[in-house]
Amino acid sequence: MSALRGNDSALAERILDAFPSGSYALSGLLRLLDIVETDSVPTAAVECRIQPRMLINPAFVQAFAATPEKLLMLVMHELHHVLLGHTTLFPRSTPAHNFVFDAVINGIVCRMFPGAEHTAFFSDYYSAERFPECLLRPPPGWPHTPGVAPAVLVLPVSWRDRAQELHAALYSDTGASYHEVFAVLPKLLAAAGDLVADVDGVPLLGGHATPGTAEGQLEQQSPLMFDIVRELVEQWPQPPDPIRGRSLADVLRASSVTAQRDPSNRTLLRRLIRQVAGEHGSGRVRRLGDDAMVTVTPLPTMARRSLVLRALGAEPLLHPDALPWRRRISAGARVHVYLDVSGSMNSVLNALYGAVLDCEALVHPTVHLFSTLIANVSLAQLRAGVCQSSGGTDIACVAEHMATHRVRRAVLITDGWVGAPGGSHLDTLTRATLAVAYLGTGTNQTDLKDVARHTAVLKSGA
């Protein structure tokens, strides 16, 4: 086995050159891992260890990935195994699981790079004449006029439509999930019987049988790779099924969100906003508070003046007193709220909008939606469900907005997958009174732990 560092290997240089210039974080990929030429793996694999490595079989590259476009697809396939943490989806990966992993990833990568020169990597390597192998490549004529793979026609008539639907779903705009494919594939294989091959005989990409490759819990196994993969993949074209805050696009897209109000979230968020707003005696935020109204009463009181007059032998007719009463008093300034509307927050946007609207009396009239860009909306627009997002996530846009507009008190509502701030952005967020409300499944409370003075965890709601 020959082991070559990424900077010195001709194959490593070819991999870097395969990525379109200006579109990806090439320096990030260069720092990502050692690229090792070896025959210990049949195709390629990523070792997720303290010092991560990408293992690539040069003979396989020469035979099946000789062009820059094909080589790019091979590398993207392997990095997606790492990014998606596939071994965490099932307690124990079987050949069927590994087949499904590859089928879903190939669909994602092809939709990211639909050009014929890119998808030829899968079309040339896998045959459309064999089932289930044909599911690992785009349907004939895809993406313009997708047809039916010849291998589907050998299936029993009652299952042909199901197999065609599954194949089309893998390469559709929305894609198919792992569980959707895994629920259908065994039934198709059982129905076809001896007419088709088993998944064990399908040559898969990657080191599925190599210990330490493409395993989940990446942040524990290789913290270096975990940070760099996130930084790198945020600058890839956004896949149809974004992974928590790790995809990026440049154009804001309009959508509509129906506000869902959650009283428990309202209580949590109100408390958090008041911690940021402060309880000083000025500002536009009002709350009910106890006050005292000075008055006089014929009833004797313990007022000092009355006691002195009584001691001198004079009985006053009226006595000074103070009556308690509740009225609205100043309770701090309205707080700027930054809402994370990236792709990873899609499932909780209703709860997010509802929680903010429940506290609108405490919120600045302009709410800041953030992804990789800031989109300002009014509370009325928020109530109407207006949403603009680029799909990605970047805390830098929040820090820059706060610095430009001199925002000193702010609440961020996010799942936490925003990237750790650094440099001037870290200084800006540290100087401000900042609170973070975490909302969503699989929240990450690490990126903002150094800048959040107050935190709360909101419920996604039903």
C-alpha cells in the first residue's frame, strides 16, 4: 500500500481539480483528510478517526473514474456517507442496508450534478439490465425523459409499477428516504425470486466492510473531520433533503408558514426575552406591576405624622396612607429576534412562528429571518406566514447585522447548527446581551455556548 499526503499525491491533486473552481471550499477539502492510494479497499472509503483518511484504489479510479467528473462523483458519494452518519440509522448494517444507503446517496449526488458527464459514473458502472442493481443508477433518459429500466420489466407484472415508482422516486426532485426504500426493496426481491439477483452480489461503492469507515457519531470519532465536513458541505449545492444546517444556497426562496401557538413555549420565550430586555425603568415594554397611590383616610394609621400629633395631644381628622394598586409599568426595551429559517428548521417553523407571535408585545416590530442571509419581516408579515430562506445556515450574517445596526439585545431561535462564530463575529455576539432558544430535533448547543448568556429549549409541538 502506498500512502501519500494530499498535498503530494497526484491523485489528490486530481480530486481537488475535479471540484468546480470557486464553488466549493477547496482549502477545506485539502485540510479535511489524508488521501491515501491503496489496494486495501476495492473502490474508496473514508476512515473516521482522530486523523481521518480517504482511501482510494487507484486501479478502480483508472478503470471507472478516469474523468474529473466521474472522480468528483466518487468522492461526493464517500463524503455523503460520512455526512449522513449512516451506521446510526440501523443498529446493525446488513448488505441490504448498505445497498439502500448507496441508492439514496447516488440519487442525491445525481440531483446535485445532473449533467451526463457526471451521472455517467453511475450509468457506466451499474447496469440497467439487472435488478436491483439498476436502482443504483439514474433511469434511462433521466433527467429529461426518464423511462423504465429494462431490469424492471423482468419483475412480476404486479410489482413492476412499484419498482418503477421506487426508481423514479430516488431520482425525483424530493428523493426517497432510506426507510421508504428499505420497506419496499425486500418485498420486491421476494416477489421476483430467482428472476433477479440478491443485493449481496451487487458491487457497492465505498468501504462498507472496512472497520472505522463512514461510521456515525463523527463528532466523537474525529472532531477535526466533523468541523471541516460541516464547513465544506455548507458550500455545496443544497441537496433536496437538507441535513441540519449543513447545506447552502445563494438565493432566497419565498414560502408560507402557518403559525402554531404553544402556550408552554410562550412562557419559556417570554422569560428568555425578559432576561434580555432587562427590568430597567424605561423602554416600550410594559407589564403589570404593583404600585402605591398616596391618599388620606379617616382611619388611624401608623403614619409618622399622625403618631407625633397624637403624642402632642392632638387627634388629626385625616391620616396619610398608601393604597396598593396594579398598573402597567415600564419593563425594558423590545428585543430583536433572529429566527433560523434554514432547511433544517422546516419541520418546526410553525411552532417557531407561533412562539414569537405569542410574545409579540416584547418583540421589536421588525423580526429578522436568517439562513445565510438576513430577511427582515414585520410582525404582520410573520402572522401571515411570510418566510424567506436560502436553505443554508451561517451565524456570520446575524453577527454582521447586529454590528451594522448596533443591536445590543437579541434572542436567537435556532436548532443550533449555525457554525461557531469567530474573529469579529465572536466579539460582536459576546458584547451583546444574547439569549438562545433551541427548537427542533437533534439540537446542537455547542456552537453558541460561548456567546449565549441565557438559553432555553422550546418544544416543537404537534
